[in-house]
Amino acid sequence: MSLHPVVASVTERITERSAPSRAAYLDLIAGQRDSGVRRSALACGNLAHGFAAAEADKDAIQAARGMNIGIVTAYNDMLSAHQPYGRYPEQIKLFAREAGATAQVAGGVPAMCDGVTQGQSGMELSLFSRDTIALSTAVALSHGMFEGAALLGICDKIVPGLLMGALRFGHLPMILIPSGPMPSGIPNRQKQQVRQRHAEGKATRDELLASESASYHSPGTCTFYGTANSNQMMMEVMGLHIPGSAFVPPGTKLRQELTRAAVHRLAAISAEGNDYRPLGLCIDEKAIVNAAVGLLATGGSTNHAIHLPAIARAAGIVIDWEDLDRLSEAIPLICRIYPNGEGDVNRFEAAGGMAFTIAALLGARLLHRDILTVAGRDLGDYARQPVLEGDALAWQAAPAASRDETVLRPASAPFQPNGGMRLVSGNLGRATFKTSAVDPARWTIEAPVRVFPDQDAVLAAFRAGELDRDVIVVVRFQGPRANGMPELHKLTPPLGVLQDRGFRVALVTDGRMSGASGKVPAAIHVSPEAEDGGPLARLRDGDIVRLCAARGGLEALVDSAEWDARPAATPPPPAFGTGRELFALFRAAADGAEQGASPLLAGAGL
């Protein structure tokens, strides 16, 4: 069955553009495989250091009996999604022995929680925590003690960071092992209503805290469809999980058996066997396109308009927002998961989950089936759901029909005919607009702007009643070079209140919004950013701006001669405290949001 022509043409466009850098990357990993640092070539002193504490596995590691698996873990017990990882290393070591392999914890990577740092100064470390994770992953794998790796990470910057670092060792087979979502809490709309009531002063802090605690309440991933769960979706459509792993709850027998299967499979795809599946070949142009298709079809997080280009570049692949925009025109929106709908990821999983989603997209010729997955034949293996038959892990075919069409639909009867993300551009630059969460009646907003230097100034103006009108709120100097590109999710409740009062409002910013971006129209990641003299730095209060997702426009309606003559506003001085000063080099070296907003990739010439 032939591929959809738009998916085929975008894949071809990416492949042609990436040819030189992809060839250089493939040469790199081939050289690393053949002559890079590896256990068999380590000197005796090196090797002795490497297995000195291996206890029961010391003899096997010394004798090179089977693969030695490096565990790179994002465990901490403050972050709910990663708390279950605490006992994974001991489990993985047992499962590795069952497969004639060994395992060691190669290293830990930081895992910060945007839910804790939203609206706080620590959020300015958030994006670059991804690059710190990439560096930490590279350090962990640099010892040459491992023939494969198990990557333990789930949340926002953690999966992209793990992949960016791991792809520097792309000659090694690797599998990502998730831990699953927490049980559903209070309905998401109820949580949203309490947030808006609190923003208006109609709910107390105790009421708000009780609501939030009823939503985020136990180990596991948060259940809304933000960046963390979008990560898990992408790992499935890229074939980097054991099939069906994404949304199985922690602490269950099925979850444990999926982890066992991942370790056994990792041991089977080593370079020493006859089914070698290195990470750098699994992540190719087709896998990257699959990730983009999945993102659009499910209404996933806008953060991946930054993370996906960064992951791709780490593998020598170059994508841009026009690729996402072209795909968005052809990809139907087949999922509605909060903030794009009422249900959460647990309802999505019950409706058919990733198995139904992948089956539907394969049936509509919208995904590349012929990718090199970690699991086996091709992506068709992922159109199956894991089940327990007694104590044994098995898979069954995806349901023929969605079990809940309020959450998940077939590609022939989607929620809307095109995907959830659009490129908007004009004399204010290029930006991302998440259409899947916004009523189409609000896709076009034309109004005077009110310009702010940060989100706290917006909140002060809201409380003073200064925004009770049609207005486009502009928050600038929030890009990667300015302050690390924090999420501005703190603005969602007040802007939602203004919209509910009947005003036509929108947000325009060179910062990010949360993966939980909601119902208010927003042009985010505006590039070039104001810090570098981008057009947002020329805006003044009262200028009329037109934001149009339908036609892809982002325009300041100012006379062109006056616009060209205007000086750029002066950036605010850099902030100090909460460790922000330690990231000055990262800010200075970061490239644009469309390229991935990474200081590492720009500095390495990737």
C-alpha cells in the first residue's frame, strides 16, 4: 500500500535536505562501532575499575559473557513519573541474567518537574535541563563498558535529552523503558475551573491546593496529554519501546513483564548477534516523520516543535516547522485528550490507546510501516496491545473500533480533518499555533497589543482590570537566549478568564507554553526572539496585530516605513539566583527555537 503523498513528499524533502549531515552521522556511528571505546579494548586497569563493584555479575562482565547493559536512569522520588524507577535497576539486573546478559547503572540524569517550577524562577532552567541530560547521558555511556543501554525516562525534557545524548553512541542498541501513568484524579475540566476561579479571587489557596492534590496524587505520569505523555506516544510510533508500553500503570504485573521483555529484547539485538538494531539506525528520517505524524494526529505538546528538531539533529536529520505545517494539512486529528478534550490518557488507553492509534494511521497510509524498530518486523508490531495470559506476556490485535469515540476515532471520521499544529509567520517572525485545543472561531484574532517583559507583569495588569478588553498579550524576552525560554503556563488561567468574559484575546510570545496549552489562541516560540533584535522587540502598546491560524499569519499592522525605522526595545538584564547564572553559557550559545533551541547542537556544528 502506497504512502500518503504528503507524508511521502515531506519525508523526501527532509531526506534530501539532511543528506550531508545524515551521511556524516552514519559515518560517525560506524566508526564508533568499529574502533570506538569498548569493553573488549579496555586496558586491564580500566576494566577492573568498571566491574569492581559488580558483585554477582563480576565474573560474567570480566569474561564478556553476553551484553553488558548500561542503565541510564532519571530516577528521583520527588517527580511522580520517575519515582517508580527506584527499583528498576535491581529488576533489570535480574532480567538481564535471565537473558544471559548483565546490567550496571551507568549513570543518573537530572529530572526536573515543570509542574513544580511553573511560574517560578527555576522554570528558567527547564529547557536547558534537556541539554544537561544529554551531557549526563554522554558521560554515562562514555566509559565503554556497555554493548547496549536501557534508558529510563518519561517526562518533558528527559526523553529528548536522553535521546540527544544517546544518539552520540548510536552504534549501541537501546530501548526506552517507561513506568506508566498514575490513576485518574478529579476531572481535568474541574481542575481548570478551580484555577480560573482562583485567578479571579473566587477560590482560596486551600481550595486550589486541594484541587491540584486531587489531580496529581500518586506515583506515575500526570494523566493529561502534555509533553510527558506526548513523549511516550512518540517513542511508540518511532518503535523505541516494547509495543504497548506507554500507558500501562506502574506497580502492575503487566508493567513488570513489559520491563522484563525490554531487557530480554535488548540482549537479543546486540552487534554480536544476527539481529543488530543500533539506535542510530532506528532513528532515521522515516522514524522522525512518524513522530511528527503521531504528534499531529493526537494533538500532542507544542514543546515538541522544539524537541523533535533537536532529536533529529542529533541523528544528522534536519527538519523545520514548515515540515510540521505541511504534515498538519494532511494529518487528521483522531484523539481528544485533555487539554484538547475531556478524557485523560487512562481513558485514551481504555479506548484502544496506541495500538488503535497506530493501526488507524497505518491503515490511512499516514505512518511509515517499514522502519527499524527495537521490537521486530516493522511498525505493524505496535498495532497490538500487551496482555497477560496467566503470568506470560502476550499481545493481541488492536480493537477494530474505538471503545470511546469521545476520546479516540478512526482516521475516516476524525475530530477535525487536519492536525493540531500550525506555522504562523509574517513581519513578527515565525511561530507555532496549537489549533487542536482552540475553537476554530478563535483561530483569527485582530486586536491592540499590550506588551510585557514577563508573566508576572501580565498577572499584575490582569488583577488591576487593565486587560478587560479585546487584547493580544505580548510577552517578550522569553526566548532561549534571553532567559532559557520558560513555559508561561501561569498565564493560562487569567487569559482563560478574559476569554470566558467574552473578550477576544490571544498570546504572542517568544517563550513557551506548557504541553497542557489550552483554549486560548497563542503564537509561541516566536523566532527570531526579541533578545536578538527579533521583530517582537519593535512592538509598542496599542499596535494592532493580526494572528490567523487559518491562513498562517502573524502580522503587526503597522506602516512599513514606520516599522522599519523603529528601534528595538532594550533587553532586561539577566536574572540571578536559583542557579540561573550557571546557565549563562547555554543561553549565549543556544540557537533558534525552530532549530531546537540547543546550545549543544549549535556548538557541535550539528
